[in-house]
Amino acid sequence: MWFARAQTTSPPDLRLAARLDEEGKCAASEALYRRALATGSPTVVLWNNVGNHYLACGEPAKAREYFALVVKRVPTHGNANLQLARLAVEAKDNGSAVKYLGAMGAVKEPGLLAETGALYVRAGEFRAAQGVFQRVVALRPGEFEPLFHLGRAAARAGDLRRAREALEGALRLNPDEPEVQMELGVAHAANGDFPRAVFFLARAQSRLPKHSGVALALARAAEDAGYFGDSAIAYDRYLALVPDDESARRDRARVVAHVSGRRAEGLKELAGYLARNPRDATAHVQFAQLCWDTDPESSLAHLAEAMRLDSGLAPAYTARAWLLHRLGRDREALAHLETALRLKPEDVRALDQYGLVLTALERPKEAEAAFRRAAAIAPGDWEARLHLGRVLMEQGREQEAQIWLGEYQRLRPARQRNARREPGMIELATLTEGDRRGREIERFRSMAKARPDDAELRMHLGQLLLADGRNDEAAKEFGALPGANADAETLARAGRALVEAGQYAMALPLLERGGAGLDKAMAVLHLSGADAALAELAAIPVSEQTEEFLLLKARILDGAGRGEAARKLLASGPDWAAARPRLAVEAGLLLAKYGKFPEAVRLLNRAMAAAPGNRSLALAGAVVLALEGRLGEAEQGLRRLEERWPEWDAPYRLHGQVLSAAKRPQEAERKFRTAAVLGGGAAGARCQTLRDWLLPSCYGGAP
């Protein structure tokens, strides 16, 4: 902290008075100042020193009176304006504070400048503070304090690039300073780089374990990064420090609901919070977001309550519109989005959603305008560009559409990041995938060496080595499992992992010991052929003949040229809605292969009702409808797919084939071009005709 100095040109008795003030002898200094004021014509220097005296002695009202006399005579006086600004900030009169700070003139002394910057920060004028601290850095290059304060002011002013530059410079000067690590973490979080934010905040927390602000910032950054397990732990640490923060308890409940296996716990805690705080509109929105997929009507009710409690809460209108749109109630959704945009006209997500609803209502020109506005507001937003390209393509404006879809390709994430729901990512947040795997391999290798009889450790080590392409090392670990006292379940899981990796010869000995009949049959199929695999299946008891058993047997029969037997097996099977979506897709496609379209449609419809968020099921349903000749129904389903997963190329390619079959070549060509721009993938490589879509390989990578 830099302090303004008293005037050094004062008469001897005023220098004595200033020294007495420093020693806390206010009564003695008061007598000297009164005598000086009584001499006749007081000077600016005297008034300034009297003001400093009253500040030092705890009489701010009197200090303000004398500093006002100074600035009346010398409007740009540095110390008087600075002290008046400080008094104004303390009185929460930020407007007056800014006026005094702005009147200080061309101050060049670094200490006064630093005090000025600090007061601008306290007044909430971060851009002005940044400019002042920039001058301090220029006057004191290479010093830690000016860089740190510049970085902090720039971060609060929204100049995140400048903030990172200054704070990284400060960190180079003092690598272990937790305050800098905290500020860097907050700056990275504001810039959307949440893994990097978690890294710096975790380092700061290790040095400031009792700092509640660090704990809360880490909890929120981890949540935004998708590290829900880590976020829940960080919220627990924060609440241990600040147990009465009810809003943090609300946010912790939301995070816990996203941790694997803890959804019910999180919902229960959030319901308890709502019972205590029924008028918290934000909590109603959060609860709605957690239950929309299982109970959409309850979600709609919570969103309606949030809107009733806070008619200005734009996210509630946008969220309710999104859900109504998902339910096909587009006209209701439109009204909510119009309200949301009146409240927040520059909300990119609301604009984008508005365009999607207008598209669904067949108002493409208005949709185009909404997408264009969203794209203009957010130059880095890839979703708005994708949707604008689609709506232009649908209007036949292919050349312009290609430009926007190209922008989408340039901006879209290389891959969709899956959330890490279990804890453990804070330590690894800055490592590459290869580095993380290497770190994990070494960690498991060390643990397995310390506990050679722990079969679980060896199995996980083997899986990591397999994923890293180190098959010989993986074979050694998997081969050691029987000697590590692995039980049948562990051996079966290890064998299954090897089958999924295509390592059938390595898997077979483990599966034979583990008693995993289906996986063993799969390995035998690839190693010895269909007859040997069917013999393996025949040995499985009827009580264990699940949907997966039936599908595997049907696939083997189909591959052996016994298609009618495969069809009968699938048609007489159980309710496929209870099966995993991948199994239902394959069963439906096999039925369609033999022309049993009504049976395939019924099977896939039941499965879709049980898993409405699975896009592979919906795509397979459209394929079956198209092959049956129900092209209009297939097209409707594909339009819904394109709207819900607009970045996925497969529905566009299939849509083009459906339109070609319907003798609409120009529309088909637009769909094919859109698919080509979005990227070929498995569908582009293998699925060039409608019949090709009966291959399960066309659905690779779909959730």
C-alpha cells in the first residue's frame, strides 16, 4: 500500500505537528494547527496538512472540510482530491469519488497513482483503474505489486487478455504467490477456459486452505468444467468455512445431482432447499433443469413458478421455451422467447432458440434474421452459424449456406467433451489425454507392484495399457489375473474389455474361467466360426437367455445364412424396449433386413419411448420407415433429428437419400452438401444407399 506524504515545505511548527500526528499525540498537534490557522491568511499547504491531521486523528468530517478548501483553490491538487475520493468511497458516494479522482491532474508519483487506482477499484471503475495501474507499471517496470494490481483491475474490467498477461508476469516474479494464482484462475474462468481455471485455483487453495473465496471460485470453475465430483468436494470445503451460505447449498445440490450415482441425493437436497426457500426463483429453474427428462410437466411447473416469482428472470423464459419446443408446443415456446428477448435482447442462446422455433413453425426468413443477429453478437458462436447455414440451405441459397457452414466447421469444438462426474480431475486438469493416461498407467503400475494380489488393480492397468496401444504389456497384466486371486466376475469383466478391444485370443482364456457365456461365444465366433459359437450359446441356461443373448444368436444365424431362423427368433423375443438401445437398433435393423417392417417399427418405437434421448434409435426408425416406402413419415423424423442434433451429418445424408427416392433431386442435393460440409464419418464412408443403413456400422459413435 502506498500512502500520500504530508507536505515537506511546511514551516517548522507544522513539521512538528505532522510528527506528533504520526506518534498519535493528536491533542498536542491540534494546538499547533489551531495556532497556525489563527495567524491570518492560511495557505493551501496548511489546509492540506490540517486535513491530514483530522484523518489521522479519526475526524473525517473535519478532514473533508479542509480538503474541500484546498480543491476550491487548487482544483487539481493531488492529495486533497485523493483523500476526498477516499472519504466519498467510504460513504458509498462513488459518483463523487470518481469526480475527485478525475480532477487530480497529471499525477506522476507512483505512490499517488497506486492509491488512485485502488480507489477506482473500490468505486467499481475498473477500466479507469486499469489505465492508472498501467501508468504505475510503466513507472515501476518489473515490480510485482504494480503488475498484480494491473492484472486484477484488467480482469474486473473485462480485458481478460491483458489481465492474463499482467498476472502471468506477476507470477513469474513470485511463482508461489497464491493471490496471483487465484486471480489467474478467476480470469481463466471468465474467459471460459475452465480446466486452466481449475488448475490455478487448486494451486491457490493448497496454499490458502481457509480462504473461502478461493474454495467457492474453485467449486464453480470445476462445475463449469464438467468436473462435478471435484466441484462437490470444493463446495463441501467452502461450506465448512461458510456454513450459513444457503445459495451455495443450493448450488452444491445441483452439482451433486450430476455426480454419477448421486442424482437422487442431489434432487433431495435441492427439494429440501426449496422447502426452506420457496421464493428462490433460481432454485426453481435449477430443479426444472434436473427433472425435465424424467418429469417434463413438473419441470414446466417449476419454471412457471420461477417466472411468477421473478418476472424479469430471462433464463426461466428461455428454459421453459426450450422444453416446450422439445415437447412440440412451439407456439407457446415462441411467446416465452419473445419475452426473454425483451428482457435480454442480446442473449445469444435465446436468439438461437428463437430461430429454431421459427424454423419449426415454417417461418424461415424470420428464423434467418434471428440466427444472423446471434452470429453478429457472438463471432465465436458455432451453433448460430450451423443453424444459419441450415436455414439458408433449406431456402436454396447454397453458396451463402456453404460460407456459414464452413465457419461452423472452423469454430466447432474438435470433439464434444464428456463431463467428468467422479472426482479426480483437479490434479490432472492441465495434462493432455496422453499425459493423463501415462500418469494413470504409472500410478496403477505402482499400486499393483505394492499390492500384487489385487486383481482389480491389474485389470485396470491392463485396460489402460490396451487403450494406449501397448498390447504386449496389457497381455502380461491380463494373463496374471488368475494368479492374482481374481474372482469369476473380475475375469469376466477383463475378458469383456478384451472382446470390445478386438483382442479375442487374449480374451478367451479369461472368459472360460469367468463363465461369461455371451462374450465367450463372441470370441469363439471370431476365432472358430458360427457353428462353434452357436454350440457355445446352446450351453447357456434358458434363465440366462436375455435380449443380448437373442440378438447375438440372431446375428450368428444371419451370418451363417439362416435368415428365417434369425427373424423368428427376434420376432418371438421379449419386449425390446427394456434392452439397451444399441441392442434394440440392431434387432430392428435385422427385422427390416428380412422385410418385417411393421415388426421393426413397433420394436424401435417401444425402444424410443423408453430412451427418448437416443439418436441412434430415432435414425434407425427413419431408415425402417424409408425402406418400407413411408417416405413422408421418414422425412418428418429426419427433420426432428436435424433440429435436435444439427451438427450430426448422418441424418442429412439419409434425408438426401429419402428425397432422392421421392424424386426431389434438388432438395436431396442440398442435404448431401450439408452432410459433406459437416463431415463424412461412418455414414459418409459406408452408407451410400438406403439399404446400406441396415448395417450397424452406420451408427458408430452415436449416443
